[in-house]
Amino acid sequence: MARSQPARFLATAAAAFLAATAAPLIGATAAHAQEGGACSSATVQYRLVDADGKVVGADWSSQGGFHQWDTVPGTVEVRLAPGQSVGEGCSYPVSLAEYTTEGPNWASSGHQEMVDKATVHLTAKDVAGKDDDGRTWQKLSVKTPSCFGQIDLYGEDTAYDGKEGEGHGPLPDVRAGVLTPYHLIAAWNGGDKRCEAGTPESATPSPSAPETSASPAPSAPPAGDRPSAPAEGTKPPVSPKPGATPSTGADVPPAQSSPPAPKSSPNGGNPPLAETGAGAPVGMLAGGAALVLAVGAGTVYASRARRS
């Protein structure tokens, strides 16, 4: 019995060694799987305010749809609806764009031309709470149209101005069934006269808006056109029909973000064991445990051979 004690001790030590070395590896793998996290869509609220910041019409709302204006909308305040959990680093672009149109409503708007555009980015600090008295919210303003026009509030930073290239998309066109902007939250239209060439609506956009052409596009984009580089989460309409009204909704996608920079490692650039668990000496550790077990087994065998 006394001779078998070293073998038992070695076997126990091998098991303990294997468990102790495997535990950090399992923990490191789990920690890596939980790092990061994607930003999900968020709900936007808006309201109209005048030059003095007083609310015009209804207070905060997430209701979409097209609205005929009695007076041209001035400034639009935007925020994220209360009760949402917005992760750090998540950003939601919201844009306000003004277009000239051929009529006072969507059905008669024809081919539109962008005049002005402004964009803000909403983050976790823009989520409404229980005590919002005295808080300030981000504001969007565009030029005031003096003829037939439409103003769109939408959840992207893409300029739907008919230009090509990244950050641009096709102009709205009811006849061709081009239902832009995508992720439309709400829209206002109206006016009492046709826009003529040389009107203020054809002037150079304000500094906050992207550069646009002063002359109308030579022809309307064909149905089914898509932006050459749409924003992440953009969902073009499926087989739009001429005359259809664009859909609206207050849920908007997050902005496309670049992946975070890799964390610095103190071991010359190789990922440390606690960061990823990759490249860990698993084979060497397992081999060490196996060696201890083999020595114990040999000791047991030798002990039995001597007794026999």
C-alpha cells in the first residue's frame, strides 16, 4: 500500500494541473465572445418649433405620414424616444431635406429637385427621460420654400439629390415610382404657386447642405434606380408603382461605424491569453498533464511487478 502512494499522488496532481490550466482558457474564450455588440434600430421623436423655440402644433410625436402645411415648417427638433437603451458609440443620423415639386402634394409632386439639406446625429445623450424640463434638443432647419415644395424628415445622412457616388441617391419622382428618401419618418408638402427657374429655391444651398446643381436634372431617373452607395441598412422599395405613397416610420437604423482599433498587447503584438485565448499553448499544457499521468502509471506498474 505504501508503494502505491506516489502513483496516487501523481495522478491527483495531474488532474489538478489539467483543471487549473484549462479553466483560464475557457474563461478567456467566453470573455472574447461577449466583447463588442451591435447597435440596433432606434425610435425617433420630432416636433416643430418657431424661431423663438416655441412648439408649433403637436408636441413630441413619432407618427409618420404626409402632412399638408398651413404654414411652412420652420425648425424641427429631434430626439430619441424615452425608454430606449442606446449603447455607447451608437449614432443615428437624422436628416431634413427640402425639395421643389411640381404640385402641392405627393400625387402632383412629379419630379422633385433638392434645394437644401441638414443632418444631425443622435446618440445616447439624446434619449428622452422623465425629467426633461430645460433640456435642449438637436435642431434641423432648411430653407423656407415660397412655391410648391416638400420637406422630408428621414433616418439617414444620404443626400437624395440625383447625384452619383457615395452618400448620394436618386431624387424622389412620383411618376417613375422612385420612393426616396428611404427610412422616411415624416413629410410635409404644400405651396400655392409653381416654382419657376431663378426662384430662391434654385439658389445655392446653405453651408450645412451638400452642394447641389442649380439646374434641373436632364431626365428623371428610371424606375428601380438605386443609390450607388446607400447607407448601411438602406432598404429600397420592392417594385414601386407610379403614384404610390412612400411608407413612413419612426424606427431608424444606426450609422455605419468602423470596427474598433485593436487593443495594444504587452507581448509584442501577439494577442495575450486573456484577450482571445487564441494561440495559447494548449498542446504543451495537455502534454505536460499526460506526462505526469504516464509517470504515475509507470510507478503503479513497477510496484505491482515487484509485489508479484
